[in-house]
Amino acid sequence: MPVFKIHHITKYQYNKLVKESCNQLKIFPYQHHAQEILEQNLQITNQPEVFVFDDYWGNKVGTFNVLQSHQEMVIESKLTVRTTGLSNLEINTKASWQDLQKDRDKSFNLLELSLPDTINNQVAIEEIIAILNVREASIKEVVEQASTYVFNNFKYIKGITTVETTIDEIMQHQSGVCQDFAHVLLQILRTMQIPSRYVSGYICPNKNGLRGEGATHAWIEAYIPTYGWAGIDPTNNVWVTNNHVVLAVGKNFNDCTPIKGTFKGPAYQKLSVYVSVGYEDGNSFEEINNVVVDVENIGVKKFEITDNQHQQQQ
């Protein structure tokens, strides 16, 4: 059972004083049987009180306000977590579409997570499904086929998409990062009415050379009858094992955004994110992302209420 030490620093810098920064955090590990939180220390500029609650999806959410004027806000999380799942996921089930229909009919949550988004190019999604061996395969096998399709047909390229990129845009240029891969796979599975949810977290096996390592990462979980929720990572085309640390789950990225908020003041904003993953043998992996959000917000009357931009998951 591996133990990971994860250091996550999010820094906002402004060229002018801002105030009343109201923020929401989803950087607390998700509570489930496959991971154990050994320690977490959270430090925030001006040490505001953090109010914690559980949201609709079962995520632990923190909210806080930095009321004082400031030109920099730093949110620093030091997390030690033990993952207790298997190193090789075995889903020994041949659950059928009839089994899935029975489970879905009994659960509003499964029904909700079976509904695809409304997009312009739904025809392209239908064409992908037509390629898959849907009728003769089990639910597990269909999920694997869909993940393999995304992995083989979409290029992993950083910097060409943002948190605002739509599924239609991803389908058009056939590339992106883990967040985009996850959204496309969700659309495919939900079109087939397979309940699926977006997952944010960290991917830790840097020694294996997986895409998205050492940064905030995203994948999906599909519901498989007789087994339950099973994570699959289309960016790397692997079932999720004890190398992934889950922070939050939801219908899409907006439900799982690690950090987002608003502030008052006309200012240029810069965002940088540092993530370090340390291993029991003393080795570590570090990555720094400087996110381009230098859009000046022009004041309305005495102030402007603007968004704290958040980092795209890689």
C-alpha cells in the first residue's frame, strides 16, 4: 500500500490591490475505501477560517474569504495519503445491459449520471459508438473499448484547450489534455446510458511515465453492475489503481474544480500552480504550471467583481 506526500501550491498574483476574495476548495481527498488520509495541512494567505461541508456528490468542500486588501493569495496544501486499492484492478463480471437497466431504474443518481450533454456534433459521438462492439460485449468491455478509442484517436497536447473548451471543440481538433479526454469519454458512455462521473485528483506513478503525472489530473468512473464504480483513465488507457489519488467526483469539471472564487478590484491576474509528489523511497516529482490569465478587468463604478481563474487539469 503506497504512501504519497503531495505538496500543492496555488498562487494568485495581482498587479493592483484586490479585496474580498471569496473562494471554494475541493482539494481534500474524497472519502472512500481505497485511500486513507494520514495528514493534511492547509495554509492560506492571512489565515482565514475555512468552513467545511459535504456537497451533493459527497465531496468535502471548503469555503473562505480573504477580506483584507492584497496583491497575492497563496493556498498551500501538504497532504500525506495512503492508497489501499489493488495495484492491478480485476473486474470479474460479465454484467449485461439488462443488469445495468435494473440498477439504473432503482437509482436517481445513476439515472442523472446517464444523461449526455446536449452538443452540436452528437452525430460524431454516435459514429464512435457504431464502431464499438456494444451488443455482444459486457458493460466492462464496452467501457474499455470506449477508453481505448479515445486514447488512440485523440492526441495529448498541452496548451491548445482551456477550462472553457467544449466537447464540440474537442471533437473538432481531436486533441487536448486529461480533462478533455475525460469529457469525451463521459459523452460516449452516457450516450449509451452507462452511468459515468468525472473524477479529479492526482496521478502519482511518475516512474512509469504516464501522461499527467505530478499534476492535478482527471479521469472518469463508470458504474458496472455487481462491481460498482470503477475508475478508468482514458489519457493513459488504464484502469485506475492505487497510483491515483481522488479529490472530487461529479458530473463534469465544474463539479470538481480544485479552486475557484471571486474577488473585488480591477486588476491583471496571474495564476501559478506547483505540485510535488513524494514517494516513500525519498524520490519526488515536481511540476510548475504558469497559467495565462492576464486579462485586465476594468472597474465598474468603484470596483469589479471578477473570477479567480482556475487551472486546467493536465
